[in-house]
Amino acid sequence: MTEFESDVAVLIEPCGVEQVLLRRDTRIVQLRCVGDSIIVEPSAIGPVINEFPQIQNKAQVLQRLTELYQGDGKPDNTAWAPAALRLRDALIAFDGRALGMTYREIAMLIFGEERVHRDWSDIDRILKNRTIRAVKRGRRFVDGDYVKLLS
């Protein structure tokens, strides 16, 4: 695969598993890394299909990765419902905090570096407060609120 321009963030779980988030325009793809560390040297991206009942999920990830790579500049056609977006942000924020990230670093994962550099120090603290709420929401979700989604 040739190189392409995107924002990249690597999260390392306490057990050592690496997750990479690729962001370009409005598209984000999160991938679980297997094998050698991707931090040490350039790495190739390839699919691991080991769960055939969920092969459709793998195909969707590959499609999103392809769209990210092509970078056609069109907005992502996958619209997030507000509740789903809050949940996504909460889980990213919780994981980031569990890994020792600052609120600002978490905000960069969720909102992008450009927006954080521009809006983080605003007097109204909207971005800071939104990030703090996302961490708290993530904690509540992990502590048991996820059960509400199952019923």
C-alpha cells in the first residue's frame, strides 16, 4: 500500500494491544493491530479474517478504509445519530483516560488537532467541558449503563 495523508493516533491498551485510529476529512477508521508494534517502524495494513460469522463487519471496515484511502473529499455518508456519536465519543474518552491521556489529548482524538488548537482555550470552555462529560459518560457506561442498551 502506498502512503497516504491522514491523522494517525495509536492507543496502546494495558495488555499491550495496539489500536490505530486513522482520520481523514470526516472519515475515521479504527483498526486493531496484530504482530509487531506499529510504533517501531512503518507497517503494512492487511485484513485478518478469523471470524467468518462476522465477515460482513470485516468487509465494512475494509470499505471504510478504502474510502479513507481514496480521499475523495466527499463527506462521510454514514451519518451518526446524536446518541450514537455521544456513545462513540464516551468510549474513546474512557479508553484514552484509562491509558493516562490528558483531556486535551482525548479531545484531539475525538475532534481533531486543528479544532482543539483553535477552540481549546475559548472562554466558554465548550470543548473542554464536552470532553470532560465524554469521560464521565464513558465511566458510567462501563460501570453498568451499557445494560440499558441491551434491553
